[in-house]
Amino acid sequence: MATGADVLGMLIPTGGWILTGNDYEGIEFLECAPITKAEFEAGFAQYDAWKAAQDAQIAADKTNATAKLEALGLTANDLKALGL
């Protein structure tokens, strides 16, 4: 289950906020535009799908990178040996 910090990280990824607790009332907007309580609460319903999409993109990027390495005849261990 998503936390308030997870939701704020999704809605305001650049930061600029502090959260005490897990409720809207615990948010202090320091260096970002404030969001509404409705936006914050709706974020809890959106978070799981957003996180799944982020994780899928990371996995796809890793698969693509591995395929490119293999096309060059390299492995991840080869890159580690080169210090990359």
C-alpha cells in the first residue's frame, strides 16, 4: 500500500515538500506548487498503476541494454571488468 510520501513523490517528483505522518494535513509545501487534498487522496488510487508502469519501464530498459551488449558481443561482467 502506498504511503503519503510515495504519492507525493509521484505527484511532485521534484520535491519541495515535507510530510509529517501520512495525511494531507501533514504536508508542508516549501518550494513547490501546492496540490489539493482531492489530488493527494486520488493519488493513492493511482500510485499502484504508476509504480507498476515505472517498474515495467526499468525492466524493459534493462532488457534493451542487455540486448545491445549482446549484439556487441559483451556481457554485464565485461562492463564491470572495464569499470563501467
